[in-house]
Amino acid sequence: MQHYFSAQPQSASRPGRVSFSYRGCDVALDTDSGVFSRTELDRGTWELLSALPQELSGDLLDMGCGYGPIGVAAGRRWPGLSVTMADVNPRACALAEQNAKKNGVTARTLVGDGYEMLQGERFDWILQNPPIRAGKAVMYRLFAQAAAHLKPGGQLWLVMRKQQGAASAMTYLATLFGAVDCTAKKGGYWVLRCQTPLKDESKGQGA
């Protein structure tokens, strides 16, 4: 069975389009089968975008970018950002790259499993709607890797549903970060902000 987190999606192409307005900026995104939330903007993604601070600057990573709603919307709203979008799904990355160009956003897109293609790189912002269906082990590995890929003062922001383990995720994140808080709770979605990675970065290494 093919999932949106499949490294080699085989499902037949079924192009679609998702459009929305984000803080006064219109965003139009091409989608396709084999990618997450093909027919509409995912509610969790919207809650994460809505909860972000009023100003973002520096280097931003959209980890598990799908067709690019988070990275493209952020790049539209804050054009000074240096945006990187990454996903294990090559079809999703191709769409994200295409969508960035169509929306006038300068962004880098990378295909790979987690942070394997980002060794030695650090970011001011890492944003993620984690792949719940991939399982807890995959998600927690991505969280640990994120802790090792933040610049001093950098932040990891992510969204999870309460019934899909948001509270237990907060407990785990507290083993990686000195400060973890829930900045928004709406419709069963929790937006979590993680700051001050703890010193044991060995947890964040590996594939």
C-alpha cells in the first residue's frame, strides 16, 4: 500500500489544486496523488501556520514538506526567509519546488530520509506537521534530529492532534529541549514550540 511518506510512490497521477490566503498573501499549490492532503489544506497545517509568530527571519526548514504548503506560505509572507523544504517522497518534493516557483518563492528542495541530506546544517526555524501514520519511532527520530539541527536561539514548531499522542510527544520533546510549550490548542490540534536543545546531540544524529 502506498502512503504519502513512501520513498517511491507508484499511484497514478491525479493532479489537483489547493488555494488559500495566509496573512494577506494568496497561495496556490499544485497537488497530486501519492502526497499528503491532496484535495485540501490539512487542518493541522493551517493551525501550525496560524500559530506562528508575526515575524520570521533567517533560515527556515519545512521538514516533511509534502507539496509545500508550509514552506511556500512562509516564503510568501516573509520573503526575506531562506527556505529549505525536504521530504522522503520525490513526487512531493517535485511539487514543492514547482509550487515555490509558481508563488514567487525562492526555496531549496531536497529529497531524503529525515536529515540525512542536511548534515552540518543548522536552522533558525524548523516547522513540521509530522507523519503520524509513519509511526512513533519515525516521528521521534525526526524530533531528535531536529534538536541537533537548530542554530543557537532556534525553534522547532510542530502540530499534532491530542488523540494522536500530542501529550506524550511533549513528554518526549522535554528530554530533547529545555523549553517545550503548547502555543495553541484548537479543534483537537496542539501546536508545540520547542526551544533550547539539550546538550546531548547524539540523540539527533543518524539516518
